[in-house]
Amino acid sequence: PTRHFLVICHNTSELAARGQFDGNNLLEGRVDVWCRVISNALYYSDGIRKNIRVWLLLHPTGNTIEVDGSGVCGLAPNEKSIALQLQQALQDASLDSLY
């Protein structure tokens, strides 16, 4: 069975929710917390938990990020790597909403 984790991220800035944050300053917008939640849910000493799904609800923007452990591949368990993947996904989603 798949385990689901829903985390409500309060006081998310509009810029952070669009992926417009500095990968070298993850404290800005508290992106570091998002990354820690994902890392702690997905990783264990022998690899990635495939039966995990993490949902981050970015409040008050209403954006939702879903990370499915069964689809994760090649992602390092450090905050910066996770942040860069989140940034790319959020920026791509922002571009999609323009069309």
C-alpha cells in the first residue's frame, strides 16, 4: 500500500510558488523545509521508498506539488538537488498556465 503525506506549507510567497527562488539560499521562502520533507519521506539508508507519495500544499497560493516515490529516479537526497528539481517543475507549471 502507498503511504501518503500531505504537508501544508504556510506563508508561501508567490515567487517561491512559481519556482523563482535562489537555489543557494533555500531559507528564502522556506524552500529548505519543502526539501527536507521530501527527502525524509522518500529516502532511507538503502535507497528510495517507492510506496510513498508526498503532497506539498503551498498556502495561500493554492499550488500543490506531488512527488511520487515510484517515479523518482536519479535524484540525490540533498536539499539543493531536490530544490533544483522543484524549481524546474514549478517554473514549467507556471509557463504551462500562461497558454
